[in-house]
Amino acid sequence: MFFTPEIVISLLIDTLSLFLLLIAFVVAVRIVVWFDYGSDTPGQYALERQSYLASTIVAFILALKIPAIFYFIYTLDRLSTVIPGAMCAAGVVTANEYGVWLFMLKVFDLYLFGLWLVLHRADLATPNYRYTKAKFFFFIFIFFFALVEFVLELLYFGHLDISQVVSCCGALFNKAANSPLGVVASLDPKAIAAAFYATYGALVVAALAKKEIWFSLLSLLFLMLAVVAVIFFFSPYIYELPTHRCPFCILQPEYHSIGYLLYALLFVGTFLGIASAFWPKWMGRPMNLWVPLLFDTLFVGIVSFYVLYYYYQNHVWLL
């Protein structure tokens, strides 16, 4: 295994997280099996106290995972200086067969932990702990994904070969690439942008109509289209270079690290949008759909600004 200080810190964070989650997992199994709010036995009181401990652990891990995923990207970016061929995190994450799956699972787990936190808040709002068993059963489901994430991270860093030449982002996000990304790259960028803006428009309509289910499904679609649109339509305007398509380089200081803001807005907006389908049942009231739409709108506004600003300066479209 190849070690750098960043890799060591990343592994330490995830090892600590998994250790704490294991404690919460043991408590969760006990609660799912034996928790009974109507019981007044000493065992029930002990379970109620332990449930607070486990809930605090899971909430803490969510708070840790948000900066941790950005630190993971930072680690990948730092590794691009020692892995031949890599120009940024894109080349490093594809250095072996585990990287892309690991990164996708990290993002997926973040959404799962967020949904758990919503259910936890709903449970605390009920007088009889109505969702306690449900939230810990959900956590048991999440724990196995967190365990797979940890194993994948060990496999990824363990199989990282710094002597092997990897592809740079220019090759990965090119229509000539022999991968699903190459297929997407062969699509008309204007069609991708049109689908992106059409989905955003549908989100506005769903918010006006107060259709939580549709808003949730459209938020999931918007998330996927936003990532594709950033790579193949908006990023060239940010880089002011038609051949530069990369979702990671926008995190660099030379582009004012705008990627951190963009991805934060996208995560919050789409997470709240997806959660809106569960909000009425769990929280007992519908979500104000204008809150997630505000974050989506800020995201759309910023990426659109780069396109319009480039046209204002050069009087020509890049794509």
C-alpha cells in the first residue's frame, strides 16, 4: 500500500467512523429486537438511554462525513502530483477498478445518512418514540453500506500503483473514451443543457403545485443531469476552454474553488428535494418546497452566470 499523510488521515477518519458506527450498530440490533416503549423494565430504560448514545454517534458521523468527502477529493488531488498521467483527482480516482465505485458510494452514503437524520428528528418530535425501531432498522441497512465503503477504500488505496500511467481528465471525458462517459460525451452539449434547464423548470412547476412526490423524483433526476451538465456543458465555460471537461478541476484555487460552493448547493438542494417525499409522513407536515428550490436556483444561477459572462466578454458561445 502506498502511503501519504493525506491517505493516512483519510484512513484514520474512516476507521474511527466505522468503529463508532459499529457501537451504534450493536445498539441498533438490540433496539430492533427488544425495544418496547410500553414496557417499564430496567432493560427498556437501558435501551432508551443507549438509543440516545447511538443517535448521537450517527448524527456525529454525518457531520464528519460532509467535510470528509471533500477531504477525500483533496487527497485524490494531492495524489495527482505523484501518479504519472494524472492532472487532477479525475485521473487518480480511475487509477484502479475500485476508485469510481468508492466515490459513488461515499456520495450515496451521504444521502442515506441525511435521510436517517430526518427520520431521527421526526422520532424526537413524537411523544412515544414512534419511529425508534424504524430509524434503527434503517441504520442497520445503512451500516452495511458504510462497511462496504470502508472495505472499498482499503482496496482502492491498497491497489494504488504510483508507477502506472493513468488517464487525465481530458482523455476520460472525451467522446473517444471507451467508457459510458465517452457515450455521454458524444451527445450534443446543448441537448444536455436543455434537459438540465427543462428539469429545473419542472422542479419549479412541482413546487408551485406542491407535489412532493414529483418534486422528489425530479430532484433525483436533477442531481444526475446537473453532474452531467457540469462536466460536458458548464465546465468549459468555467475553464474558458472548449476541450476542458472535468468535475474536479473546478475545485482548484485558480478557478476560485467555485466547485465547493456548487457541489454544496447541489447536495443540499437535491437532498432536501429527495427528502420531501418522506417529509409529510415522518414530520407530520409537508416540506416547504421553496427551500430546496432556493438552493437549486442558486446552483443554476451560478453555472448560468459563467456561460453568460463568457458570451458577454467574447460575443461567442463556446459550445
